[in-house]
Amino acid sequence: MSASPAPALAPPPTPAVAPPPAPAVGALHLGGLEVWPPVVLAPMAGVTNAPFRSLCRRHAGGLYVSEMVGARGLVEGNANSQLKASFAPDEHPRSIQLYAIDPKDAADATRLLVRGCGSDGTGPGVEHIDLNFGCPAPKVTRHGGGAALPWHRDLYADIVEATVRAAGEVPVTVKLRMGIDDAHLTYLEAGRVAADLGVQAVALHARTAEQRYGPPADWSAIAALVEAVDVPVLGNGDIWEAADALRMVATTGCQGVVVGRGCLGRPWLFRDLQAAFEGRPLPPPPNLGEVADLLREHAELLVAAYGPVTGLRDLRKHTGWYLQGFPVGGALRKALNQVDTLAEVERLLAGVDRDHPFDEAMRRQPRGHTTPPKRVTLPHGWLDSRDHGSTGATLPAEAAEAVSGG
Ligand SMILES: Cc1cc2nc3c(=O)[nH]c(=O)nc-3n(C[C@H](O)[C@H](O)[C@H](O)COP(=O)(O)O)c2cc1C
């Protein structure tokens, strides 16, 4: 697998609607799954639930991964975990991100998911499982989970192996960060180990856990991983517009891209990405009226899935992202965050200036997490050994339940 030299840091902004060069990448093959364009919606806790995925999927092909679901919760039949593992009836491929710190939990949860999912476990099974080894949240790393886990390479390998074995024909991928911090990089080794154990692709969020979301993603690490493994690499970090995705593929040699914050409030980014990968001109961005329609549709999907109270509460985190850069005024934003009914959402949005154009400067405006670097919280003595077995450490029960992703 070859790659051209990549820049140390993600390149600077380019004009928003640059004519895309012909892409040199084909469909992504994950076992029996063919994914076109080679674009993956990044798992985002509290965001990439079934309603949001539906809205994104409507715009283009690709792979749309669920929010992170704890393996232990699934095994215990936790209603919230099962709800997170729900899919719209028309959703295909059904893709889920699993978080586990115990190989047995990982295998048991995988068997359940492959057999059937949804709130009562009787829906069709998942068609893709991604394992979370990238979460930097203290509540997760404090117990050795997420981005901390690959440091204990025996435990990491056991979880990957148990999942791949339990998944059978269903493709498994891993999502990594570069490591815990610059002195404890794990991604090349973790990528090779996962590939040897039968994962179908390795996704890399090109930052360390310590970096959180502070510095620009280091795309050169993606290129290094492409050189190191013989399965497809999915590059992740700082794709804000379609041109970024093409540049990431061109400069790193990765076979697919994972898009997170760029699509927050912009589900149409997937339409742009498909056009770019197909060498077509990008469609014009939506005006305020079209964005308001998407916001309303998002509200409808959330209410249909979770009811008005939970659904409209969930909507609050999205309204600011949709309306970013539009001169709608603070009063409307505030009112949208206090609505109780869909009718109120509709009434409030009916008053916007529908013809107001999208502000191009907003494309690259950071949103979602922007957390600066922060020391990673780890279990006592975690870094003293690379082998979990030799530490004699057992991870506490609450460590098995994930709380947030990243
Ligand atoms: C709100 C939010 C929640 C996230 N939750 C998860 C998660 O559950 N699992 C995961 O692997 N990554 C999670 N991430 C990280 C993203 O998947 C992605 O790796 C990261 O945002 C970098 O990509 P981007 O620059 O395209 O946003 C989360 C990111 C955000 C912004």
C-alpha cells in the first residue's frame, strides 16, 4: 500500500466550492459490504442516533455509524443501550460502534447485535461493528477504556479477537486515536494487531487522547498507518468540507474518510462529499429556508423516535449548529431551545428569511467539541506495563459502561 508524503498538519482552508479533482479512490470494501462513496459518518455520542443518521443518509451513500453503545449495557439488557442500538426500518447498512473493556462482554454483545437489535432485540442484526478505542473522556480512560486501552496490548488484542470471532461474517473495524500522548503512541501497533486479527479496516482520528480536539489533526499519521497495515485505512480529523476529504485521500493514501464535526448542522455535507468523490461540481449550499426545513425535519424524526420531551431536548444541541452564521437573532435561538411541541418549532421557523444565503465563511467554523489539550486520566500504574495481564489489574464494573464518546 503506498502513499505520497503527507503534510505534518491538516492543510489550511481552501475556497469552499473548489472544483474537485478526479478522485483516485474506489468503493470501500468491508467484508461483504461495499460502501460508496468511501465516506463514514463518525460515531458521535449523543449525536449519531437513528434520527440524525436518517437525515444524513438521505443526502448520499456511505456508512453511517451509530453513537457509541456500551457492550456491558447490551449484555445486561439495559433499555437505554438497546435504544441506542436501534435502526430505522430502511437503514442499511446497520452500523454500530461498540465500547468494551472486557473481551467476554465484547463477544456477548456482538453475538446479540448480530442476531438482532433494537429496543427488544428482535430487529434485524447489525451489518457492521466498529470498536471504540479513541474516547479520551476521563470517565472512560480513568478505567482503562477508550484511547487508554491499546496501551495494554494483550487486553486490546483479546477484545478485538473476541469481537471478530463473535461477529462471524459481519465486518468489524477499530477506531483509534494516535495514542495516549506523544510519549505513548500506539496506533501503528494497534492497527497492525487489529489487521492481523481480521478487522476489515482501521479508522484513525489523527490526534492523541491528550490533544483532545486542540491542535489540527496530524494527517501524516494517517499516511504512516496506510504504510503499516494491509487493510483499508479510514482517515479522520478536520474534514469540514468536501475538498478536505479529497485532499486527505490524495495526501495520505487512505481508502476512506470519517467525518465528524463537519456535518453537525450540515447533514448535506454528505451530498457534497458524494459529488466530490464522483468528480461532479458541488451543489450550491442550502439557503436559510432549506436549513430551517432540515431543522424541522430533524425535530420530527427525533420526536417520532423518542417522543416530544426527549426528542425536543435532544434537538437543542443541534439548533445552534444549524443556525450558525445566519442572522436569526438570539430570541429565536433561545425560543427554539425552549419548545415543547413540534407545532412551536414550525411556528418559530416560519418567521425566518428563507432566501438568506448560507455564509461560506461558516463552512470551516469549529463546532461540536473544541476541547484544548488536557492530560489523560488513567488508572493508577496504567503506563507502567504494556501488558494488562502482568499488572494483575481488574477494571471495576462501572468501567464497562460507557458514558460519552470522543
Ligand atoms: C460530540 C462528539 C461525540 C463523539 N463521540 C464519539 C464516540 O462516541 N466514539 C468515537 O469513536 N468518537 C467520538 N467522537 C469523535 C469523532 O468520532 C471524531 O473522531 C472526531 O470528532 C474527529 O473528527 P472530526 O474532526 O471530523 O470531527 C465524538 C466527537 C464529537 C464531536
